[in-house]
Amino acid sequence: MEVTAGNTTASNHVQPGLNRVLDSLNTEQRPYLVRGDCGFGNDAVIREMESRQQPYLFKLRQSPRVKRLLQRVFTRRDWVDAGQGWEGREDRIQLAGWQQSRRVVILRRLLKQNLIATQEQQGQLEFAFVDRRQTKVYEYAVLVTDLTESILGIAQMYRDRVDAENGFDELKNQWGWGGYTTRDLARCRLSARAVGLVYNWWSWYTRLAFPESRREAITSRPLLLSAIGRSTKHAGQTQLYLTLMHAAQKKVERGIENIRRGLRAVRQTAERLLGRQPWDLLVRYIVA
């Protein structure tokens, strides 16, 4: 991870780093998909992905041409189910500055909550309740992609982006990435990398304990840290005894047993290995 100035968060600042990551990976290591919101749905980013033959899925801004596309297709009857209350259909569009047309997936969803329409007349703000029997109000999104998957598949892949962003929410709000600031960029970068490193270690540790699901720090820390530990050494071996203090004792015991089993498997394989090899073996064991 890198720390940069707070005014360099737009996609044009992020793109060089993204390009370096993609260029450092061989074909087998490349991600299946690069996803991004409307900040990345521009021609410069898309052309970089296309030049690398990297599949992408981005959201488009509500530009005039995108709005004209929506006006043209909203009255059509060939909308298909896109999951979770959304309807979708595909089309092609060439925006200003684009060198070619690209596939887009248009998604819309009927708003269900109570709605109020407002307008200002003679300096007075007036409002009226929207009659749902006569008026349908939609929210919509337009996605640009080079994937060949179905509309339902494209819509679900974009919704899954939220799950990927949960890790950043956890880093900011549960690990402290959003809790400090300094004018010293080097110090800020060092602190942020330390947080990221510990976050990685703890994420692997909890996944080793509970392989069936990923657990956030807000629940896993009190679960796995509420024990008193005692270390003893005998005949060249170190034993760690834990006295559990958490109410969910049986669940914690199962997690600790999973951790013990994983470390034992790595130790049998990598007892004489040095450097990063035992760590790599442990990660491969957790992933498997």
C-alpha cells in the first residue's frame, strides 16, 4: 500500500499504480476482472485495460449521451431480470472522445419507498406525495464492460464489488487507517503499512481458526483475544496453555484446535526451512 496526498485520489492518479501492478503479473496471475465505479469509467482507463487485454467492468457517469441512451431504451419491453429487484438490458454506446463503441449494460430498479416531489413557486418550496399508482420512479446504473457474460452475471459481478470494499471499510473503521493524520508523509506511510501488515496477519489467523467464513476484527478480536496464556518449556519444546474467558468457549476451542492443526501441518513440512517458506506454506494451507 502507498500513502499519497489527499488531493490525488482521482482515477488518473491511481491509474499508474494500477498499471504497474498489472504489468508485474504474468498471464496466470492476472485478476479475472478489474472493477471500478464511475471514476474509472472513462476512456483513458478503459483503453489501458484493453491494451493489456484485461477484462474490466466500470460504471459510467450520467453524461448527456448516457441520458439520451436511457431515454431511448426506457420504454422498451425487452428488459430481463438482473437480480435483487433490478432489470437490465444491453446496448452499445460511443461517448464523446471514445475511439469506438463499447458494450454497456443498463440496470434499473423501481423505487419502493414513499416519495415526495418538490418544486419552488414564487419563492415558496412546495411538495407533493408521489402517487405510486400513476407514477413509477426508477434508480438506474449504466455499466461498461468487455465481458461476454449475461446481464444477470454482469449485474451480480458489479454488486459483488461492495463485498470487496468491505475490507477497506474494516481497515479504516476497525484498524485505524482513518484515525490519524500527519504532515510528515514518511511517518504516515510507515504507520499505515504497519496497520496493513497486522491486518493481513490477523485476517489469515482468524481464517485459519474459522475456515468456513471471513470474520471482521470487531467480532474476531474479542472472540480470540479473551484468554489468559501461559508458556512453558520442557525438553526443547515450548507449550502454550490458554485459559478461555469468553462465553462462547466451545466455539473458541474449535478455532484454537484448527489453528493448532494448521501449524502442526506446516511444522511437519517446513521444520528445517528458513526465511519465508514456512509462511508461504501456512498461507497455502489456509487457502486450500
